[in-house]
Amino acid sequence: MDDLGAILETGGAAAVELAASALAERGAKTVQCANCSEPLIGPYCAVCGQPHDTHRRSLQALLHDLVKDIISFDSRILRTARALMFEPGELALAFRQGRTQRYVPAVRLYLFVSLIFFLTLTASHIAIVQMVPVVTPEKIVVEHGKTYAMLPNGKDKIPVPAFLNDGRPHFAVSVNNAVFFAREGALHVKVPPGALEDMARRLKSAEAKSDSSLGAHILEATRRTTTALAADPAALNGALTSWIPRALFLLLPLFALLMAAFYWRQRKDVFFVDHLVFSLGFHTFGFALLLVAAGLAQVLSDGVVAWLVISALGLYLLFAMRRFYQQNWFWTGAKFITVSAIYTVFFVIPAVFGIFIASVFYG
């Protein structure tokens, strides 16, 4: 085997020499490989494989190439951007069919787009979500020696600590109003004097009565978080930015596993890595879409933007499944509905809840 390798290597070097001599006879200028000193007859050395272009260029030349790549409609970046945004499933299909040089690799594209998303929000001071505390006046009543707070409907009541029966006005503070992609500082919270103190005293009272350390810890975290959000609705934004990429690290392969389960009959032609590239493409589009949504949220209501995002994601996934897996519309539609329901209920909603809990407890 070693003898055969030596013969092939010698023969290859001899062929390069012959080709270089033929080019020289025709007046072509040949240069030597900087690595092995063999004659170069193309963009790559036929002996060691090193490229002729070592990319040692002046700053002016580098800037020229960069501008040329950006403005060229045939550049790899723009081809990838067009495929990602307007050709659902094309990037994954190109990977499966071996057309890998046309587009930016899936992992690199996902990391790049997600990084641009978070950097853009940070630079523009747009928060992913802001939790605005809702303050509701309470009417304190005493019945049969117990203290209650009347609910806004004027009929129902809930038990509250006895220390609230002091003749002063009281307020219930709840954090259940989420606003997406608003600028930090744009939401102003008006909390009446004493409302946060009442909330803190209530939670401390419940914390003292808690039968478990976990319950006490939850109440303490709730008190701390609500107090922080009352002062700054975007208080959790930094923690969310930190935990979202971690959650997606699990969601990406889980979505790929889900697609593999629904298309298991194609397992001989579509490998798990193909499903994973499909998952990367879909989630990359999600980041790009959220970046667009962040801009739209500055001129449209967050409710309208939310419906636009949900509709666009759904249509994109439907057409991507049809293009990549190449089944008829009936089976594609049926699998799309089922996959969307399972992914949303069993993966996305628990992930969102987990991200929020992690943001509250661990920052």
C-alpha cells in the first residue's frame, strides 16, 4: 500500500511538471507553490492542495472585496438571505442535495442572525418584553372576624392579612400585562404610595405561613421581582436575553426529533442531520422575523404585530415542509397542524414558562 501511494505521488508530481512545461511552451507564466515549491497550474496546488491566493492583501483591497460582495446580487450572503426569507425550505433542501457552496452553512447562519437580533435590540434599547404592573384599588371589609378584599366585580372577595384593616386606602399589585418590543423607558408605571409596601407585607406574611422552604423561596422571589418591575418594567430583559439562547439549544434538536418522527418513512433518504438543518433554518427565520417585528412594533400595536408574526411563522413552516419533504399538500397540511400543535403545547409553552422562571430565580 505504501509503494502504491509513493507511485501515485510520484506520478502526480510528474504530471504537474508536464502540465507546467506545456503552459510555459505556450507562453503562460507559472509560479511556484509557496508551501511545497511545486509549479502552480491552477488556483490550488495539485501536490499539497494549498490555494494560490493566500489572502495577504492591503486594507484597500480587502475593503474593495467586501463592498463588492455586499452589493453583488450573486454573492453568497445575499443568495442565502433571499433563500431564507422568500424560499422556505430551500436551505435545508440544498444541504440534502449537496448544493452546499451556494449558501452560508446552517449553523453559522443561525448564530449570525441570532447575534444580530440581540445586538440590534441592545443597541436600539428595545426590550423583548416588559411586564407592566397593574394596580387595582381594594375595598377592605371585615366579616365574622376575618379580613377580606372585595374584587373589582363588587361581589366576590378574597382573604387578606388583618393588618390591611387600618382605615387607609389599599391597592392590589399584579404583574400580568406584557408588552413586547417596546423601547426601554417608554412605559411609565404609576404606583400609588404604599402599594408596593402593602404587597411586600402581604408576601412576607404568606412567606412566614408557608409550610415549605420552596414555597417561601417562591414568594420571596415574587416579591423581589414585582418590586423591581414596578420600578423598571424591563427589569427582566437582561435575564431573558441570557436564557432564551439556552432554551433554544434544547428546542432546536427537539424540533428536529419531532420532524424525524413524522417523516420516519423517509429515514433512508432524510437523515437526522437533514432534519436538524431544517430546524436550524426555521428557527433562523424566526429570529429574522422577530427582528422585523421589533421594527413594526414601533408603529403598530403589539397585538397586531403578534398576529402577523404567528401567521408568517405558520405559513413559512407549511411551505418549508412542502418544499423540503416533498409530500402532497394533504399530508403536508395534516402533519403541519399536528407538528405545530405538539411543538407549541409541549415544547414552546413549557420553554417560555421555564425561561420566565429562570429569569426570576436566577437572573
